[in-house]
Amino acid sequence: MKRVQRIVALCCALCLAAALCGCGSRAEKSSEPVGKSYFGFFDTVSFVYSYAGDSAEQFADRSAEVSHILEEYHQLFDIYHEYSGKNNLCTLNRNAGGEALEIAPELMEFLLYCRQLYELTGGEMNVMLGSVLHLWHDCREEASADPTKARLPEPQVLEEAARHCGIELLELDEERGTARISDPQASIDVGAVGKGYATEMAARALEAEGVESYVLNIGGNIRILGSRPDGTGWVTGIRDPLQPNDGDFALRLRLQDTACVSSGAYERYYTVDGQRYHHIIDKDTLYPAAYYAAISVVTKDSGLADALSTALYCMPYEESCALAESLEGVEVLWIMPDGEQRWTPGLEELIAPEEANH
């Protein structure tokens, strides 16, 4: 059974404000973090924080490594721009219906993983939904440029686009190292998983070096390596999707050696005739999903957390809950449109002590 509490929901994009204050006192580690920020990767801001007591040179090297990995995957996953010397997702989309293209092993591995996610989520996590997502993206961009011209995609145009979203349209040849989109009207969009996957690749590179007490905050996708210097977890606040700008939290979780990713209706949206339309599109209705105000997923793999935060958001609660409970090591917080909170049993153990008594 899920424990259900009717709490005033206070947020659901992730924030590390609470996480970045006071740490414990292992002599070889630091009680104060050092940090570095990067702009532009995945059209967001990325932060690297270390409590490991690194020397300035060591931290510079490690943060530069994170930056390099994020930049590489940003270029591979970019659907709007091509880059010299590589075939990326933009190249695949522009070549849709044409010949197979040779792609980097890293991109092949990612696309194979996307296929696995499609099967895992019963088709809810479908990177071939690009033709539909593109229509909504264009409408948001037009509304941003001129709110008086805000509009919705035409229903018949959406329905036609939905005929070109089959996962089988993405053809992968592992032996030859090639990829092809067979339908000229189909396109790939990895916005629901790309940033989380890249974050995970950066985290694994650091883990391979034995790095601990690091926090990666890649546009709100949180990936924690190890624990705080005192051996406990960082307190991570989850913002209120109903009042995302008031600075309070719906819930505070104490997390270590894991990832936490949120999806919500408050993030990217535009308004038509007084009604908001956000960016998380339900494959069944072809319109923004309306089951929740926000969802947060906690699991070790940042790529999986990112994908699930979108897939679970697009499923009715009973189905969303059933999928979450079927996955080992996955905990979920659902915030309903009225602010009610529901969570998986294991999330109870992660709630910060000051919240548990509420």
C-alpha cells in the first residue's frame, strides 16, 4: 500500500540549497563545498560540487572531465544543430528516409538503451515521438516570441504526426555501427532522457576514479556520488509545482549515492486563452499529460530516473504506481493536481527527519 498524505504541496523541481550547507567533519574531507558552474549544455546550467577535500588542481581536473562529457553528449543528442566531424541526432533526423549513417559507439549505446526504456515503460518512453513534440515545441516558441499569437497545434496535424512515431522506425545495426530513421516524416527527440543519461555518464566516469562526496546538478537533475563527509546524505528539497517560486518545499529528502529527477507542469509551458499547456506530452491524447502536478523519481541511475519521471507522469496513477513498484531500487513521489502527495513505501525512509513528523 502507498502511504497517502494530504500535505500542502510546496514544490517539485529539485533544489540543493539545503544540501549545500553544513557537512560533517572527516578530517580528510571538507565541511565546505567547492563548486563550478557551466552554461549551455542541454540548454541549462550545470553545477559540480565537491566535498571531497580535493586540491584546487584536482577539482579543476575533475570538473573539467564532467564538462567534457556533458559537452560530448550535448552535441551527440542535439536535434537542432550538427557539429563538424560527427553524425548526431540532428543528422539522423535530416537524413530520415535516406541511407543508414555511421554513428559513434556512444550514440549507438544510448539509442539501444532508449529501446530498452521503451519496452520497460510499455511504450510511454518513446524517443520516436519527435514529430508530435516538434509541433508543440514550435507553438511554445511562437508564443514566447509573441504571446498574442499563442495557439495550439491543429488536431488533424497532431494525428497525422502521430502516425510517424513507431519505435521500429529507428533502425540500428550494431555490427555495422549504423543508424537510420526509415520514415522521412519521423524524427527522434530525446529530451525526456538525454540530460539524465549524460549526467549518469559523467558520474560513472568520476566513480571509476574512486570519487566520492560529489554532487552533480545538471539543470535540476541531481546525481550524488557517495555521501556527505559525515557519512550521511544531503538534504534535497523538492519544489512546489503549485507555487514553484515561493522558495518553500513540498518535501525534503536525505539522499546519498543516488539520483533524483523531477518532471512537472510548472517548468516549460505557454498559455492559450488563459490555460497553460506544458511540455510533457501524453502519447495517447497527443496533449500535455494531466494526471499530476509533478513527479520525482529517486534511483541510482540518473538516465533511468529522467526517463521514468516522464513516463510515469504520462500514466494514470494506478498504472504509474504499478510500474514504479515493479522496478527494484526505484522510489517515486507523486504530487497530484490538488497538492496531495503519494509516495512509494521506500521513499518514507528517505524523508528528512524534520519532515517525517509533519
